[in-house]
Amino acid sequence: MTGNPGASEVWPRPPELPKPVFSDQRWLDAAFLHWRIPEAVAAAFMPEGVQPDAFDGSSWVGLIGFRMVQAGLGRGPGIPYLGSFNEVNVRLYSREPDGTRGVVFLSLDADRLPVVLATRAAGIPYVWSRIRQWPPFPGSTDEAAVGYSVRRFGTSAPGSDFAVIPQLHMPAADPLSTFLTARYGMHGSFHGTSYYVPNTHHEWPLFGAEVHQLSDGLIGAAGIGVSGPPESVLYSPGVRTRFGRPRLLGTGG
């Protein structure tokens, strides 16, 4: 998919993806909700060698839901059943001393247990949950909304219900929207070693959105407190992305 008119003016060019390609994925029906948080709060969750990335004097925490579709290994076809699932993640924004930007995931909820087990073994904080895509939530008949309902297993486990109404007449190409979505990799830590996993994709076809429903416990469960409505609310029909060879921080390769 291609991006919005005007997005190319502010969208950074993706770096060349290190070979080999480890995974080819499609992310569809993405809803992005973001709140400001102090940089000091975000810093407590950064892997060693990584600092919070800031915009307008603040760090940001995001609640993002989407449908993973046809995820495959390498350049191969999507894996049947396991390659398509719903995902909801809580994430922060990171930067290396050389300026390389990424995201740091605090949690990633998914409804495919084998995927969760495999990724947790690699140090990625996936959680097995029941996830339904809007519509509907109980008591709602609004089929224009896009959102996700997350229920972790356990009677006292946190959950989340959130949905947005896309404003498809409002392309989002402003600097904040680009800052929050033009991310070409993730930073993480595995047994005390920091790493970076790169990816590449076209600019998101991105639109403004309005909150339709929001009752979230996942951000708080990750250890961050937010209050009030999100300052940034976005929707995208999706992008195709590829992941390349990871590197350990400080090694350059």
C-alpha cells in the first residue's frame, strides 16, 4: 500500500534492510492511541545503550492494535493459521546514540499460543490472550469503528477495549504522526544483552481518527500511568513489512 499525499515530505527514507530477510508480514486495520509521558518514566524501560526518543519535549506511550496477516518466514508464503492473528501492543519510542530510532515493547498480546511461546523464548514479551476485533463490543452497533477487545487469561488479569472511528477525509502527515509510526525496528534485551531488529515498509497510509470506546488496563499493567484521553489517535488500513538480520548493540553488525 502507498502512503498519504504529503507524507513523503516528512517521512524518513527507510534504511537498507540487512540480509537475509527473516520475515514478511502484513499489518492491517491498525488503530494507534498515544499519550505523553515524562522522559524519565520511559527511561526506566529502555534496554542498556538506548535512550527514550522524544517529540515536543515528551516521550510517548502507545496502545496499538492490528491484524497480522500472512506472516511468513524469510520471503516464503504466509504460514497457514499461525501467520494470521490479532495483536495488541503497548510500546515506547527509543533512540541509539547514533540516531537509530526504534520501539521498545512493554507487552504484545496475541491470540496464537505457539507464536507467543516461540517469541517469548527469544525474549519478546508476548502474552497469550483472547482478542476480538470490532465490531461489535457489547451494546454497540457502530460498524464504522475499528478496534480490539483483549482478555488475558486469569480472573484478575488486565484487559482492554478500544475502538476508533477513522476520519478517512483527514490524511495524517503531520510531524507527530510520522514520529509515532515511521519506526524501522525494535530495541530489546535478551539475557542482559541489548539488540536491534530492523524492518522496512512504505509510509503508512495514515488518517486521523476519533476515540469511540476506550477502557484499557494494559498500559497500567505494563507499569506506566496515563490519564485522560489520548493526545494522538490514528488509523491505517495497513502496510506490508519485512524484518532483517538482528544486531547486537555496540557491535555494528
